[in-house]
Amino acid sequence: MPATLLMRWPATPKKVTIAQRGTSGRLGSRVLRQILEEKLMPATDLIISSSNPDRAPAIAKAYGIEGHRGDYTDTASLKSSFAGGDVLFLVSHTDPGIQRVEFHKNAIETARAAGVRTIIYTSMMFGGETGLKSVIGTQQGHIHTANYLAKCGMDYVIVREGLYAQAWGYYTGFQQGVFKKGDTQPLEWVVPNEAAISWVDIDDLAEGNAVILANYGKYIGQTLRFDGVPSNVGERDRQARGTEDRPQGGSSVRVEAASRQVSQGA
């Protein structure tokens, strides 16, 4: 489940709660680390809430930040973990269907009841300029959540995150489970089309989100976009790793390409 981080501010004491699917998650753990390492705000202004607080990043424990249990399916636990918070950083739930919207609505309304005044929500960069007219299924939960935030009466900031560069395998259909380091047998998979994708390194996203959290007052009511230069998957394969064109327009990526990606931990 998502985890939450609260922040207090010296001049105007506030707490910010970061809610995500566990602070051990890819984005949330990096945002937390960025905030602490760059000293964007005092550790005493932060509170973590997670469905499994025992899995909070080691850096949180090193800074003495206590984890609180907050599960999207358990309203009572959310309310307890949001208590005292002024700002909620809501990292979107991973469920791709309508359940995602219900989780988000529950978190938003529970935060309101707990005294939270501002929601900072992480959406996705599907759907072009605004994303609100996208027809892709996984974007619908983000669209409904954005519309809900716009009408709920709370202050909000929406951050549209670019696609994680480290998640390239998911979008190209490559299953790392069938390939192991050291394998010598030929292995190919086909990248089905040549659409451009704006990949962004997850560490860059974490840096941007951390800065927004530290200065969220500047962005109230805005939708912010984090994206990269559109990159053609097939073209990048050919340039960086070596590929073979397929007549139907896809690209067959050689085993050497996968080997390098796996060894780099992507």
C-alpha cells in the first residue's frame, strides 16, 4: 500500500504526509531519500505512513523518522497515520482499474477528516498535453482522481510523472524472468511498433518531486509535468544495443541487449 510522509515547517508549522504503495516503493523511497540527503526540510517535519512500516527505507530510521501503519483498504489506519498532517503526498495506487479511484477517494476524504488541507497527487504522462482525454485504460483512474481533486474543495497539486526509464521491459514486452545473467542461448523478443515514449529516470523524478514538496505552496491548483525527450523505442534499440528490423515494423532485440540491461539492474 502507499505510504505517507508528513512535514512540519519552521516558520509556519506544517506536516506533509507522503502516501504511496509502501515507502519501500520505487518512487516514494527515492523522494524521501532526496529530501533528507539534500536537507530540503528537517527530518522532524516528516512522518511516514505505510501498509508495512517495518519496510521503511533505512535512511528514515537513521534520521529517527517513525513509520506509521496506513493501509488504503483500512480507513481507520489511514486516519490514524494522517493525524497531524497538513499536506498529503499521494502516490497513486498501482491497481490499473476502477479500484484505484476508490482507493484515492478514500485516502483524500480520510485526509480531509484528519485535518489535511493540501493534496499533492502523482499522476502519469499518458494522454498528451493534459492527459484528461486519454483513452488508455490505465490512465482512466488518474483522470477520475484529477477531476475529483478539482471539485473536492481542497488545495491540490497534480504531478504527471514520466514513464520510468527503468521500466522499459514492461513496455517492450520483455520478461526478465526468462533471461538470466550468463545465459548463452539466443533470445529475442519483438518490440511491437515504433511509437515515441518520453522516458524519465526515476531518480530524476524523485528529485523533482522532492523539490515540489519542499515548495508546494508555489504550485497550488497547478498540474505539473515531468517528461523527457520523446524517444523511439526501435530507434534507440538500433543505436544503443543493436537490433534487427522486422517487416511488420517492430524490432527484434538481441540477447546482448537484454544482458546489458539486466547487468545494469534496469
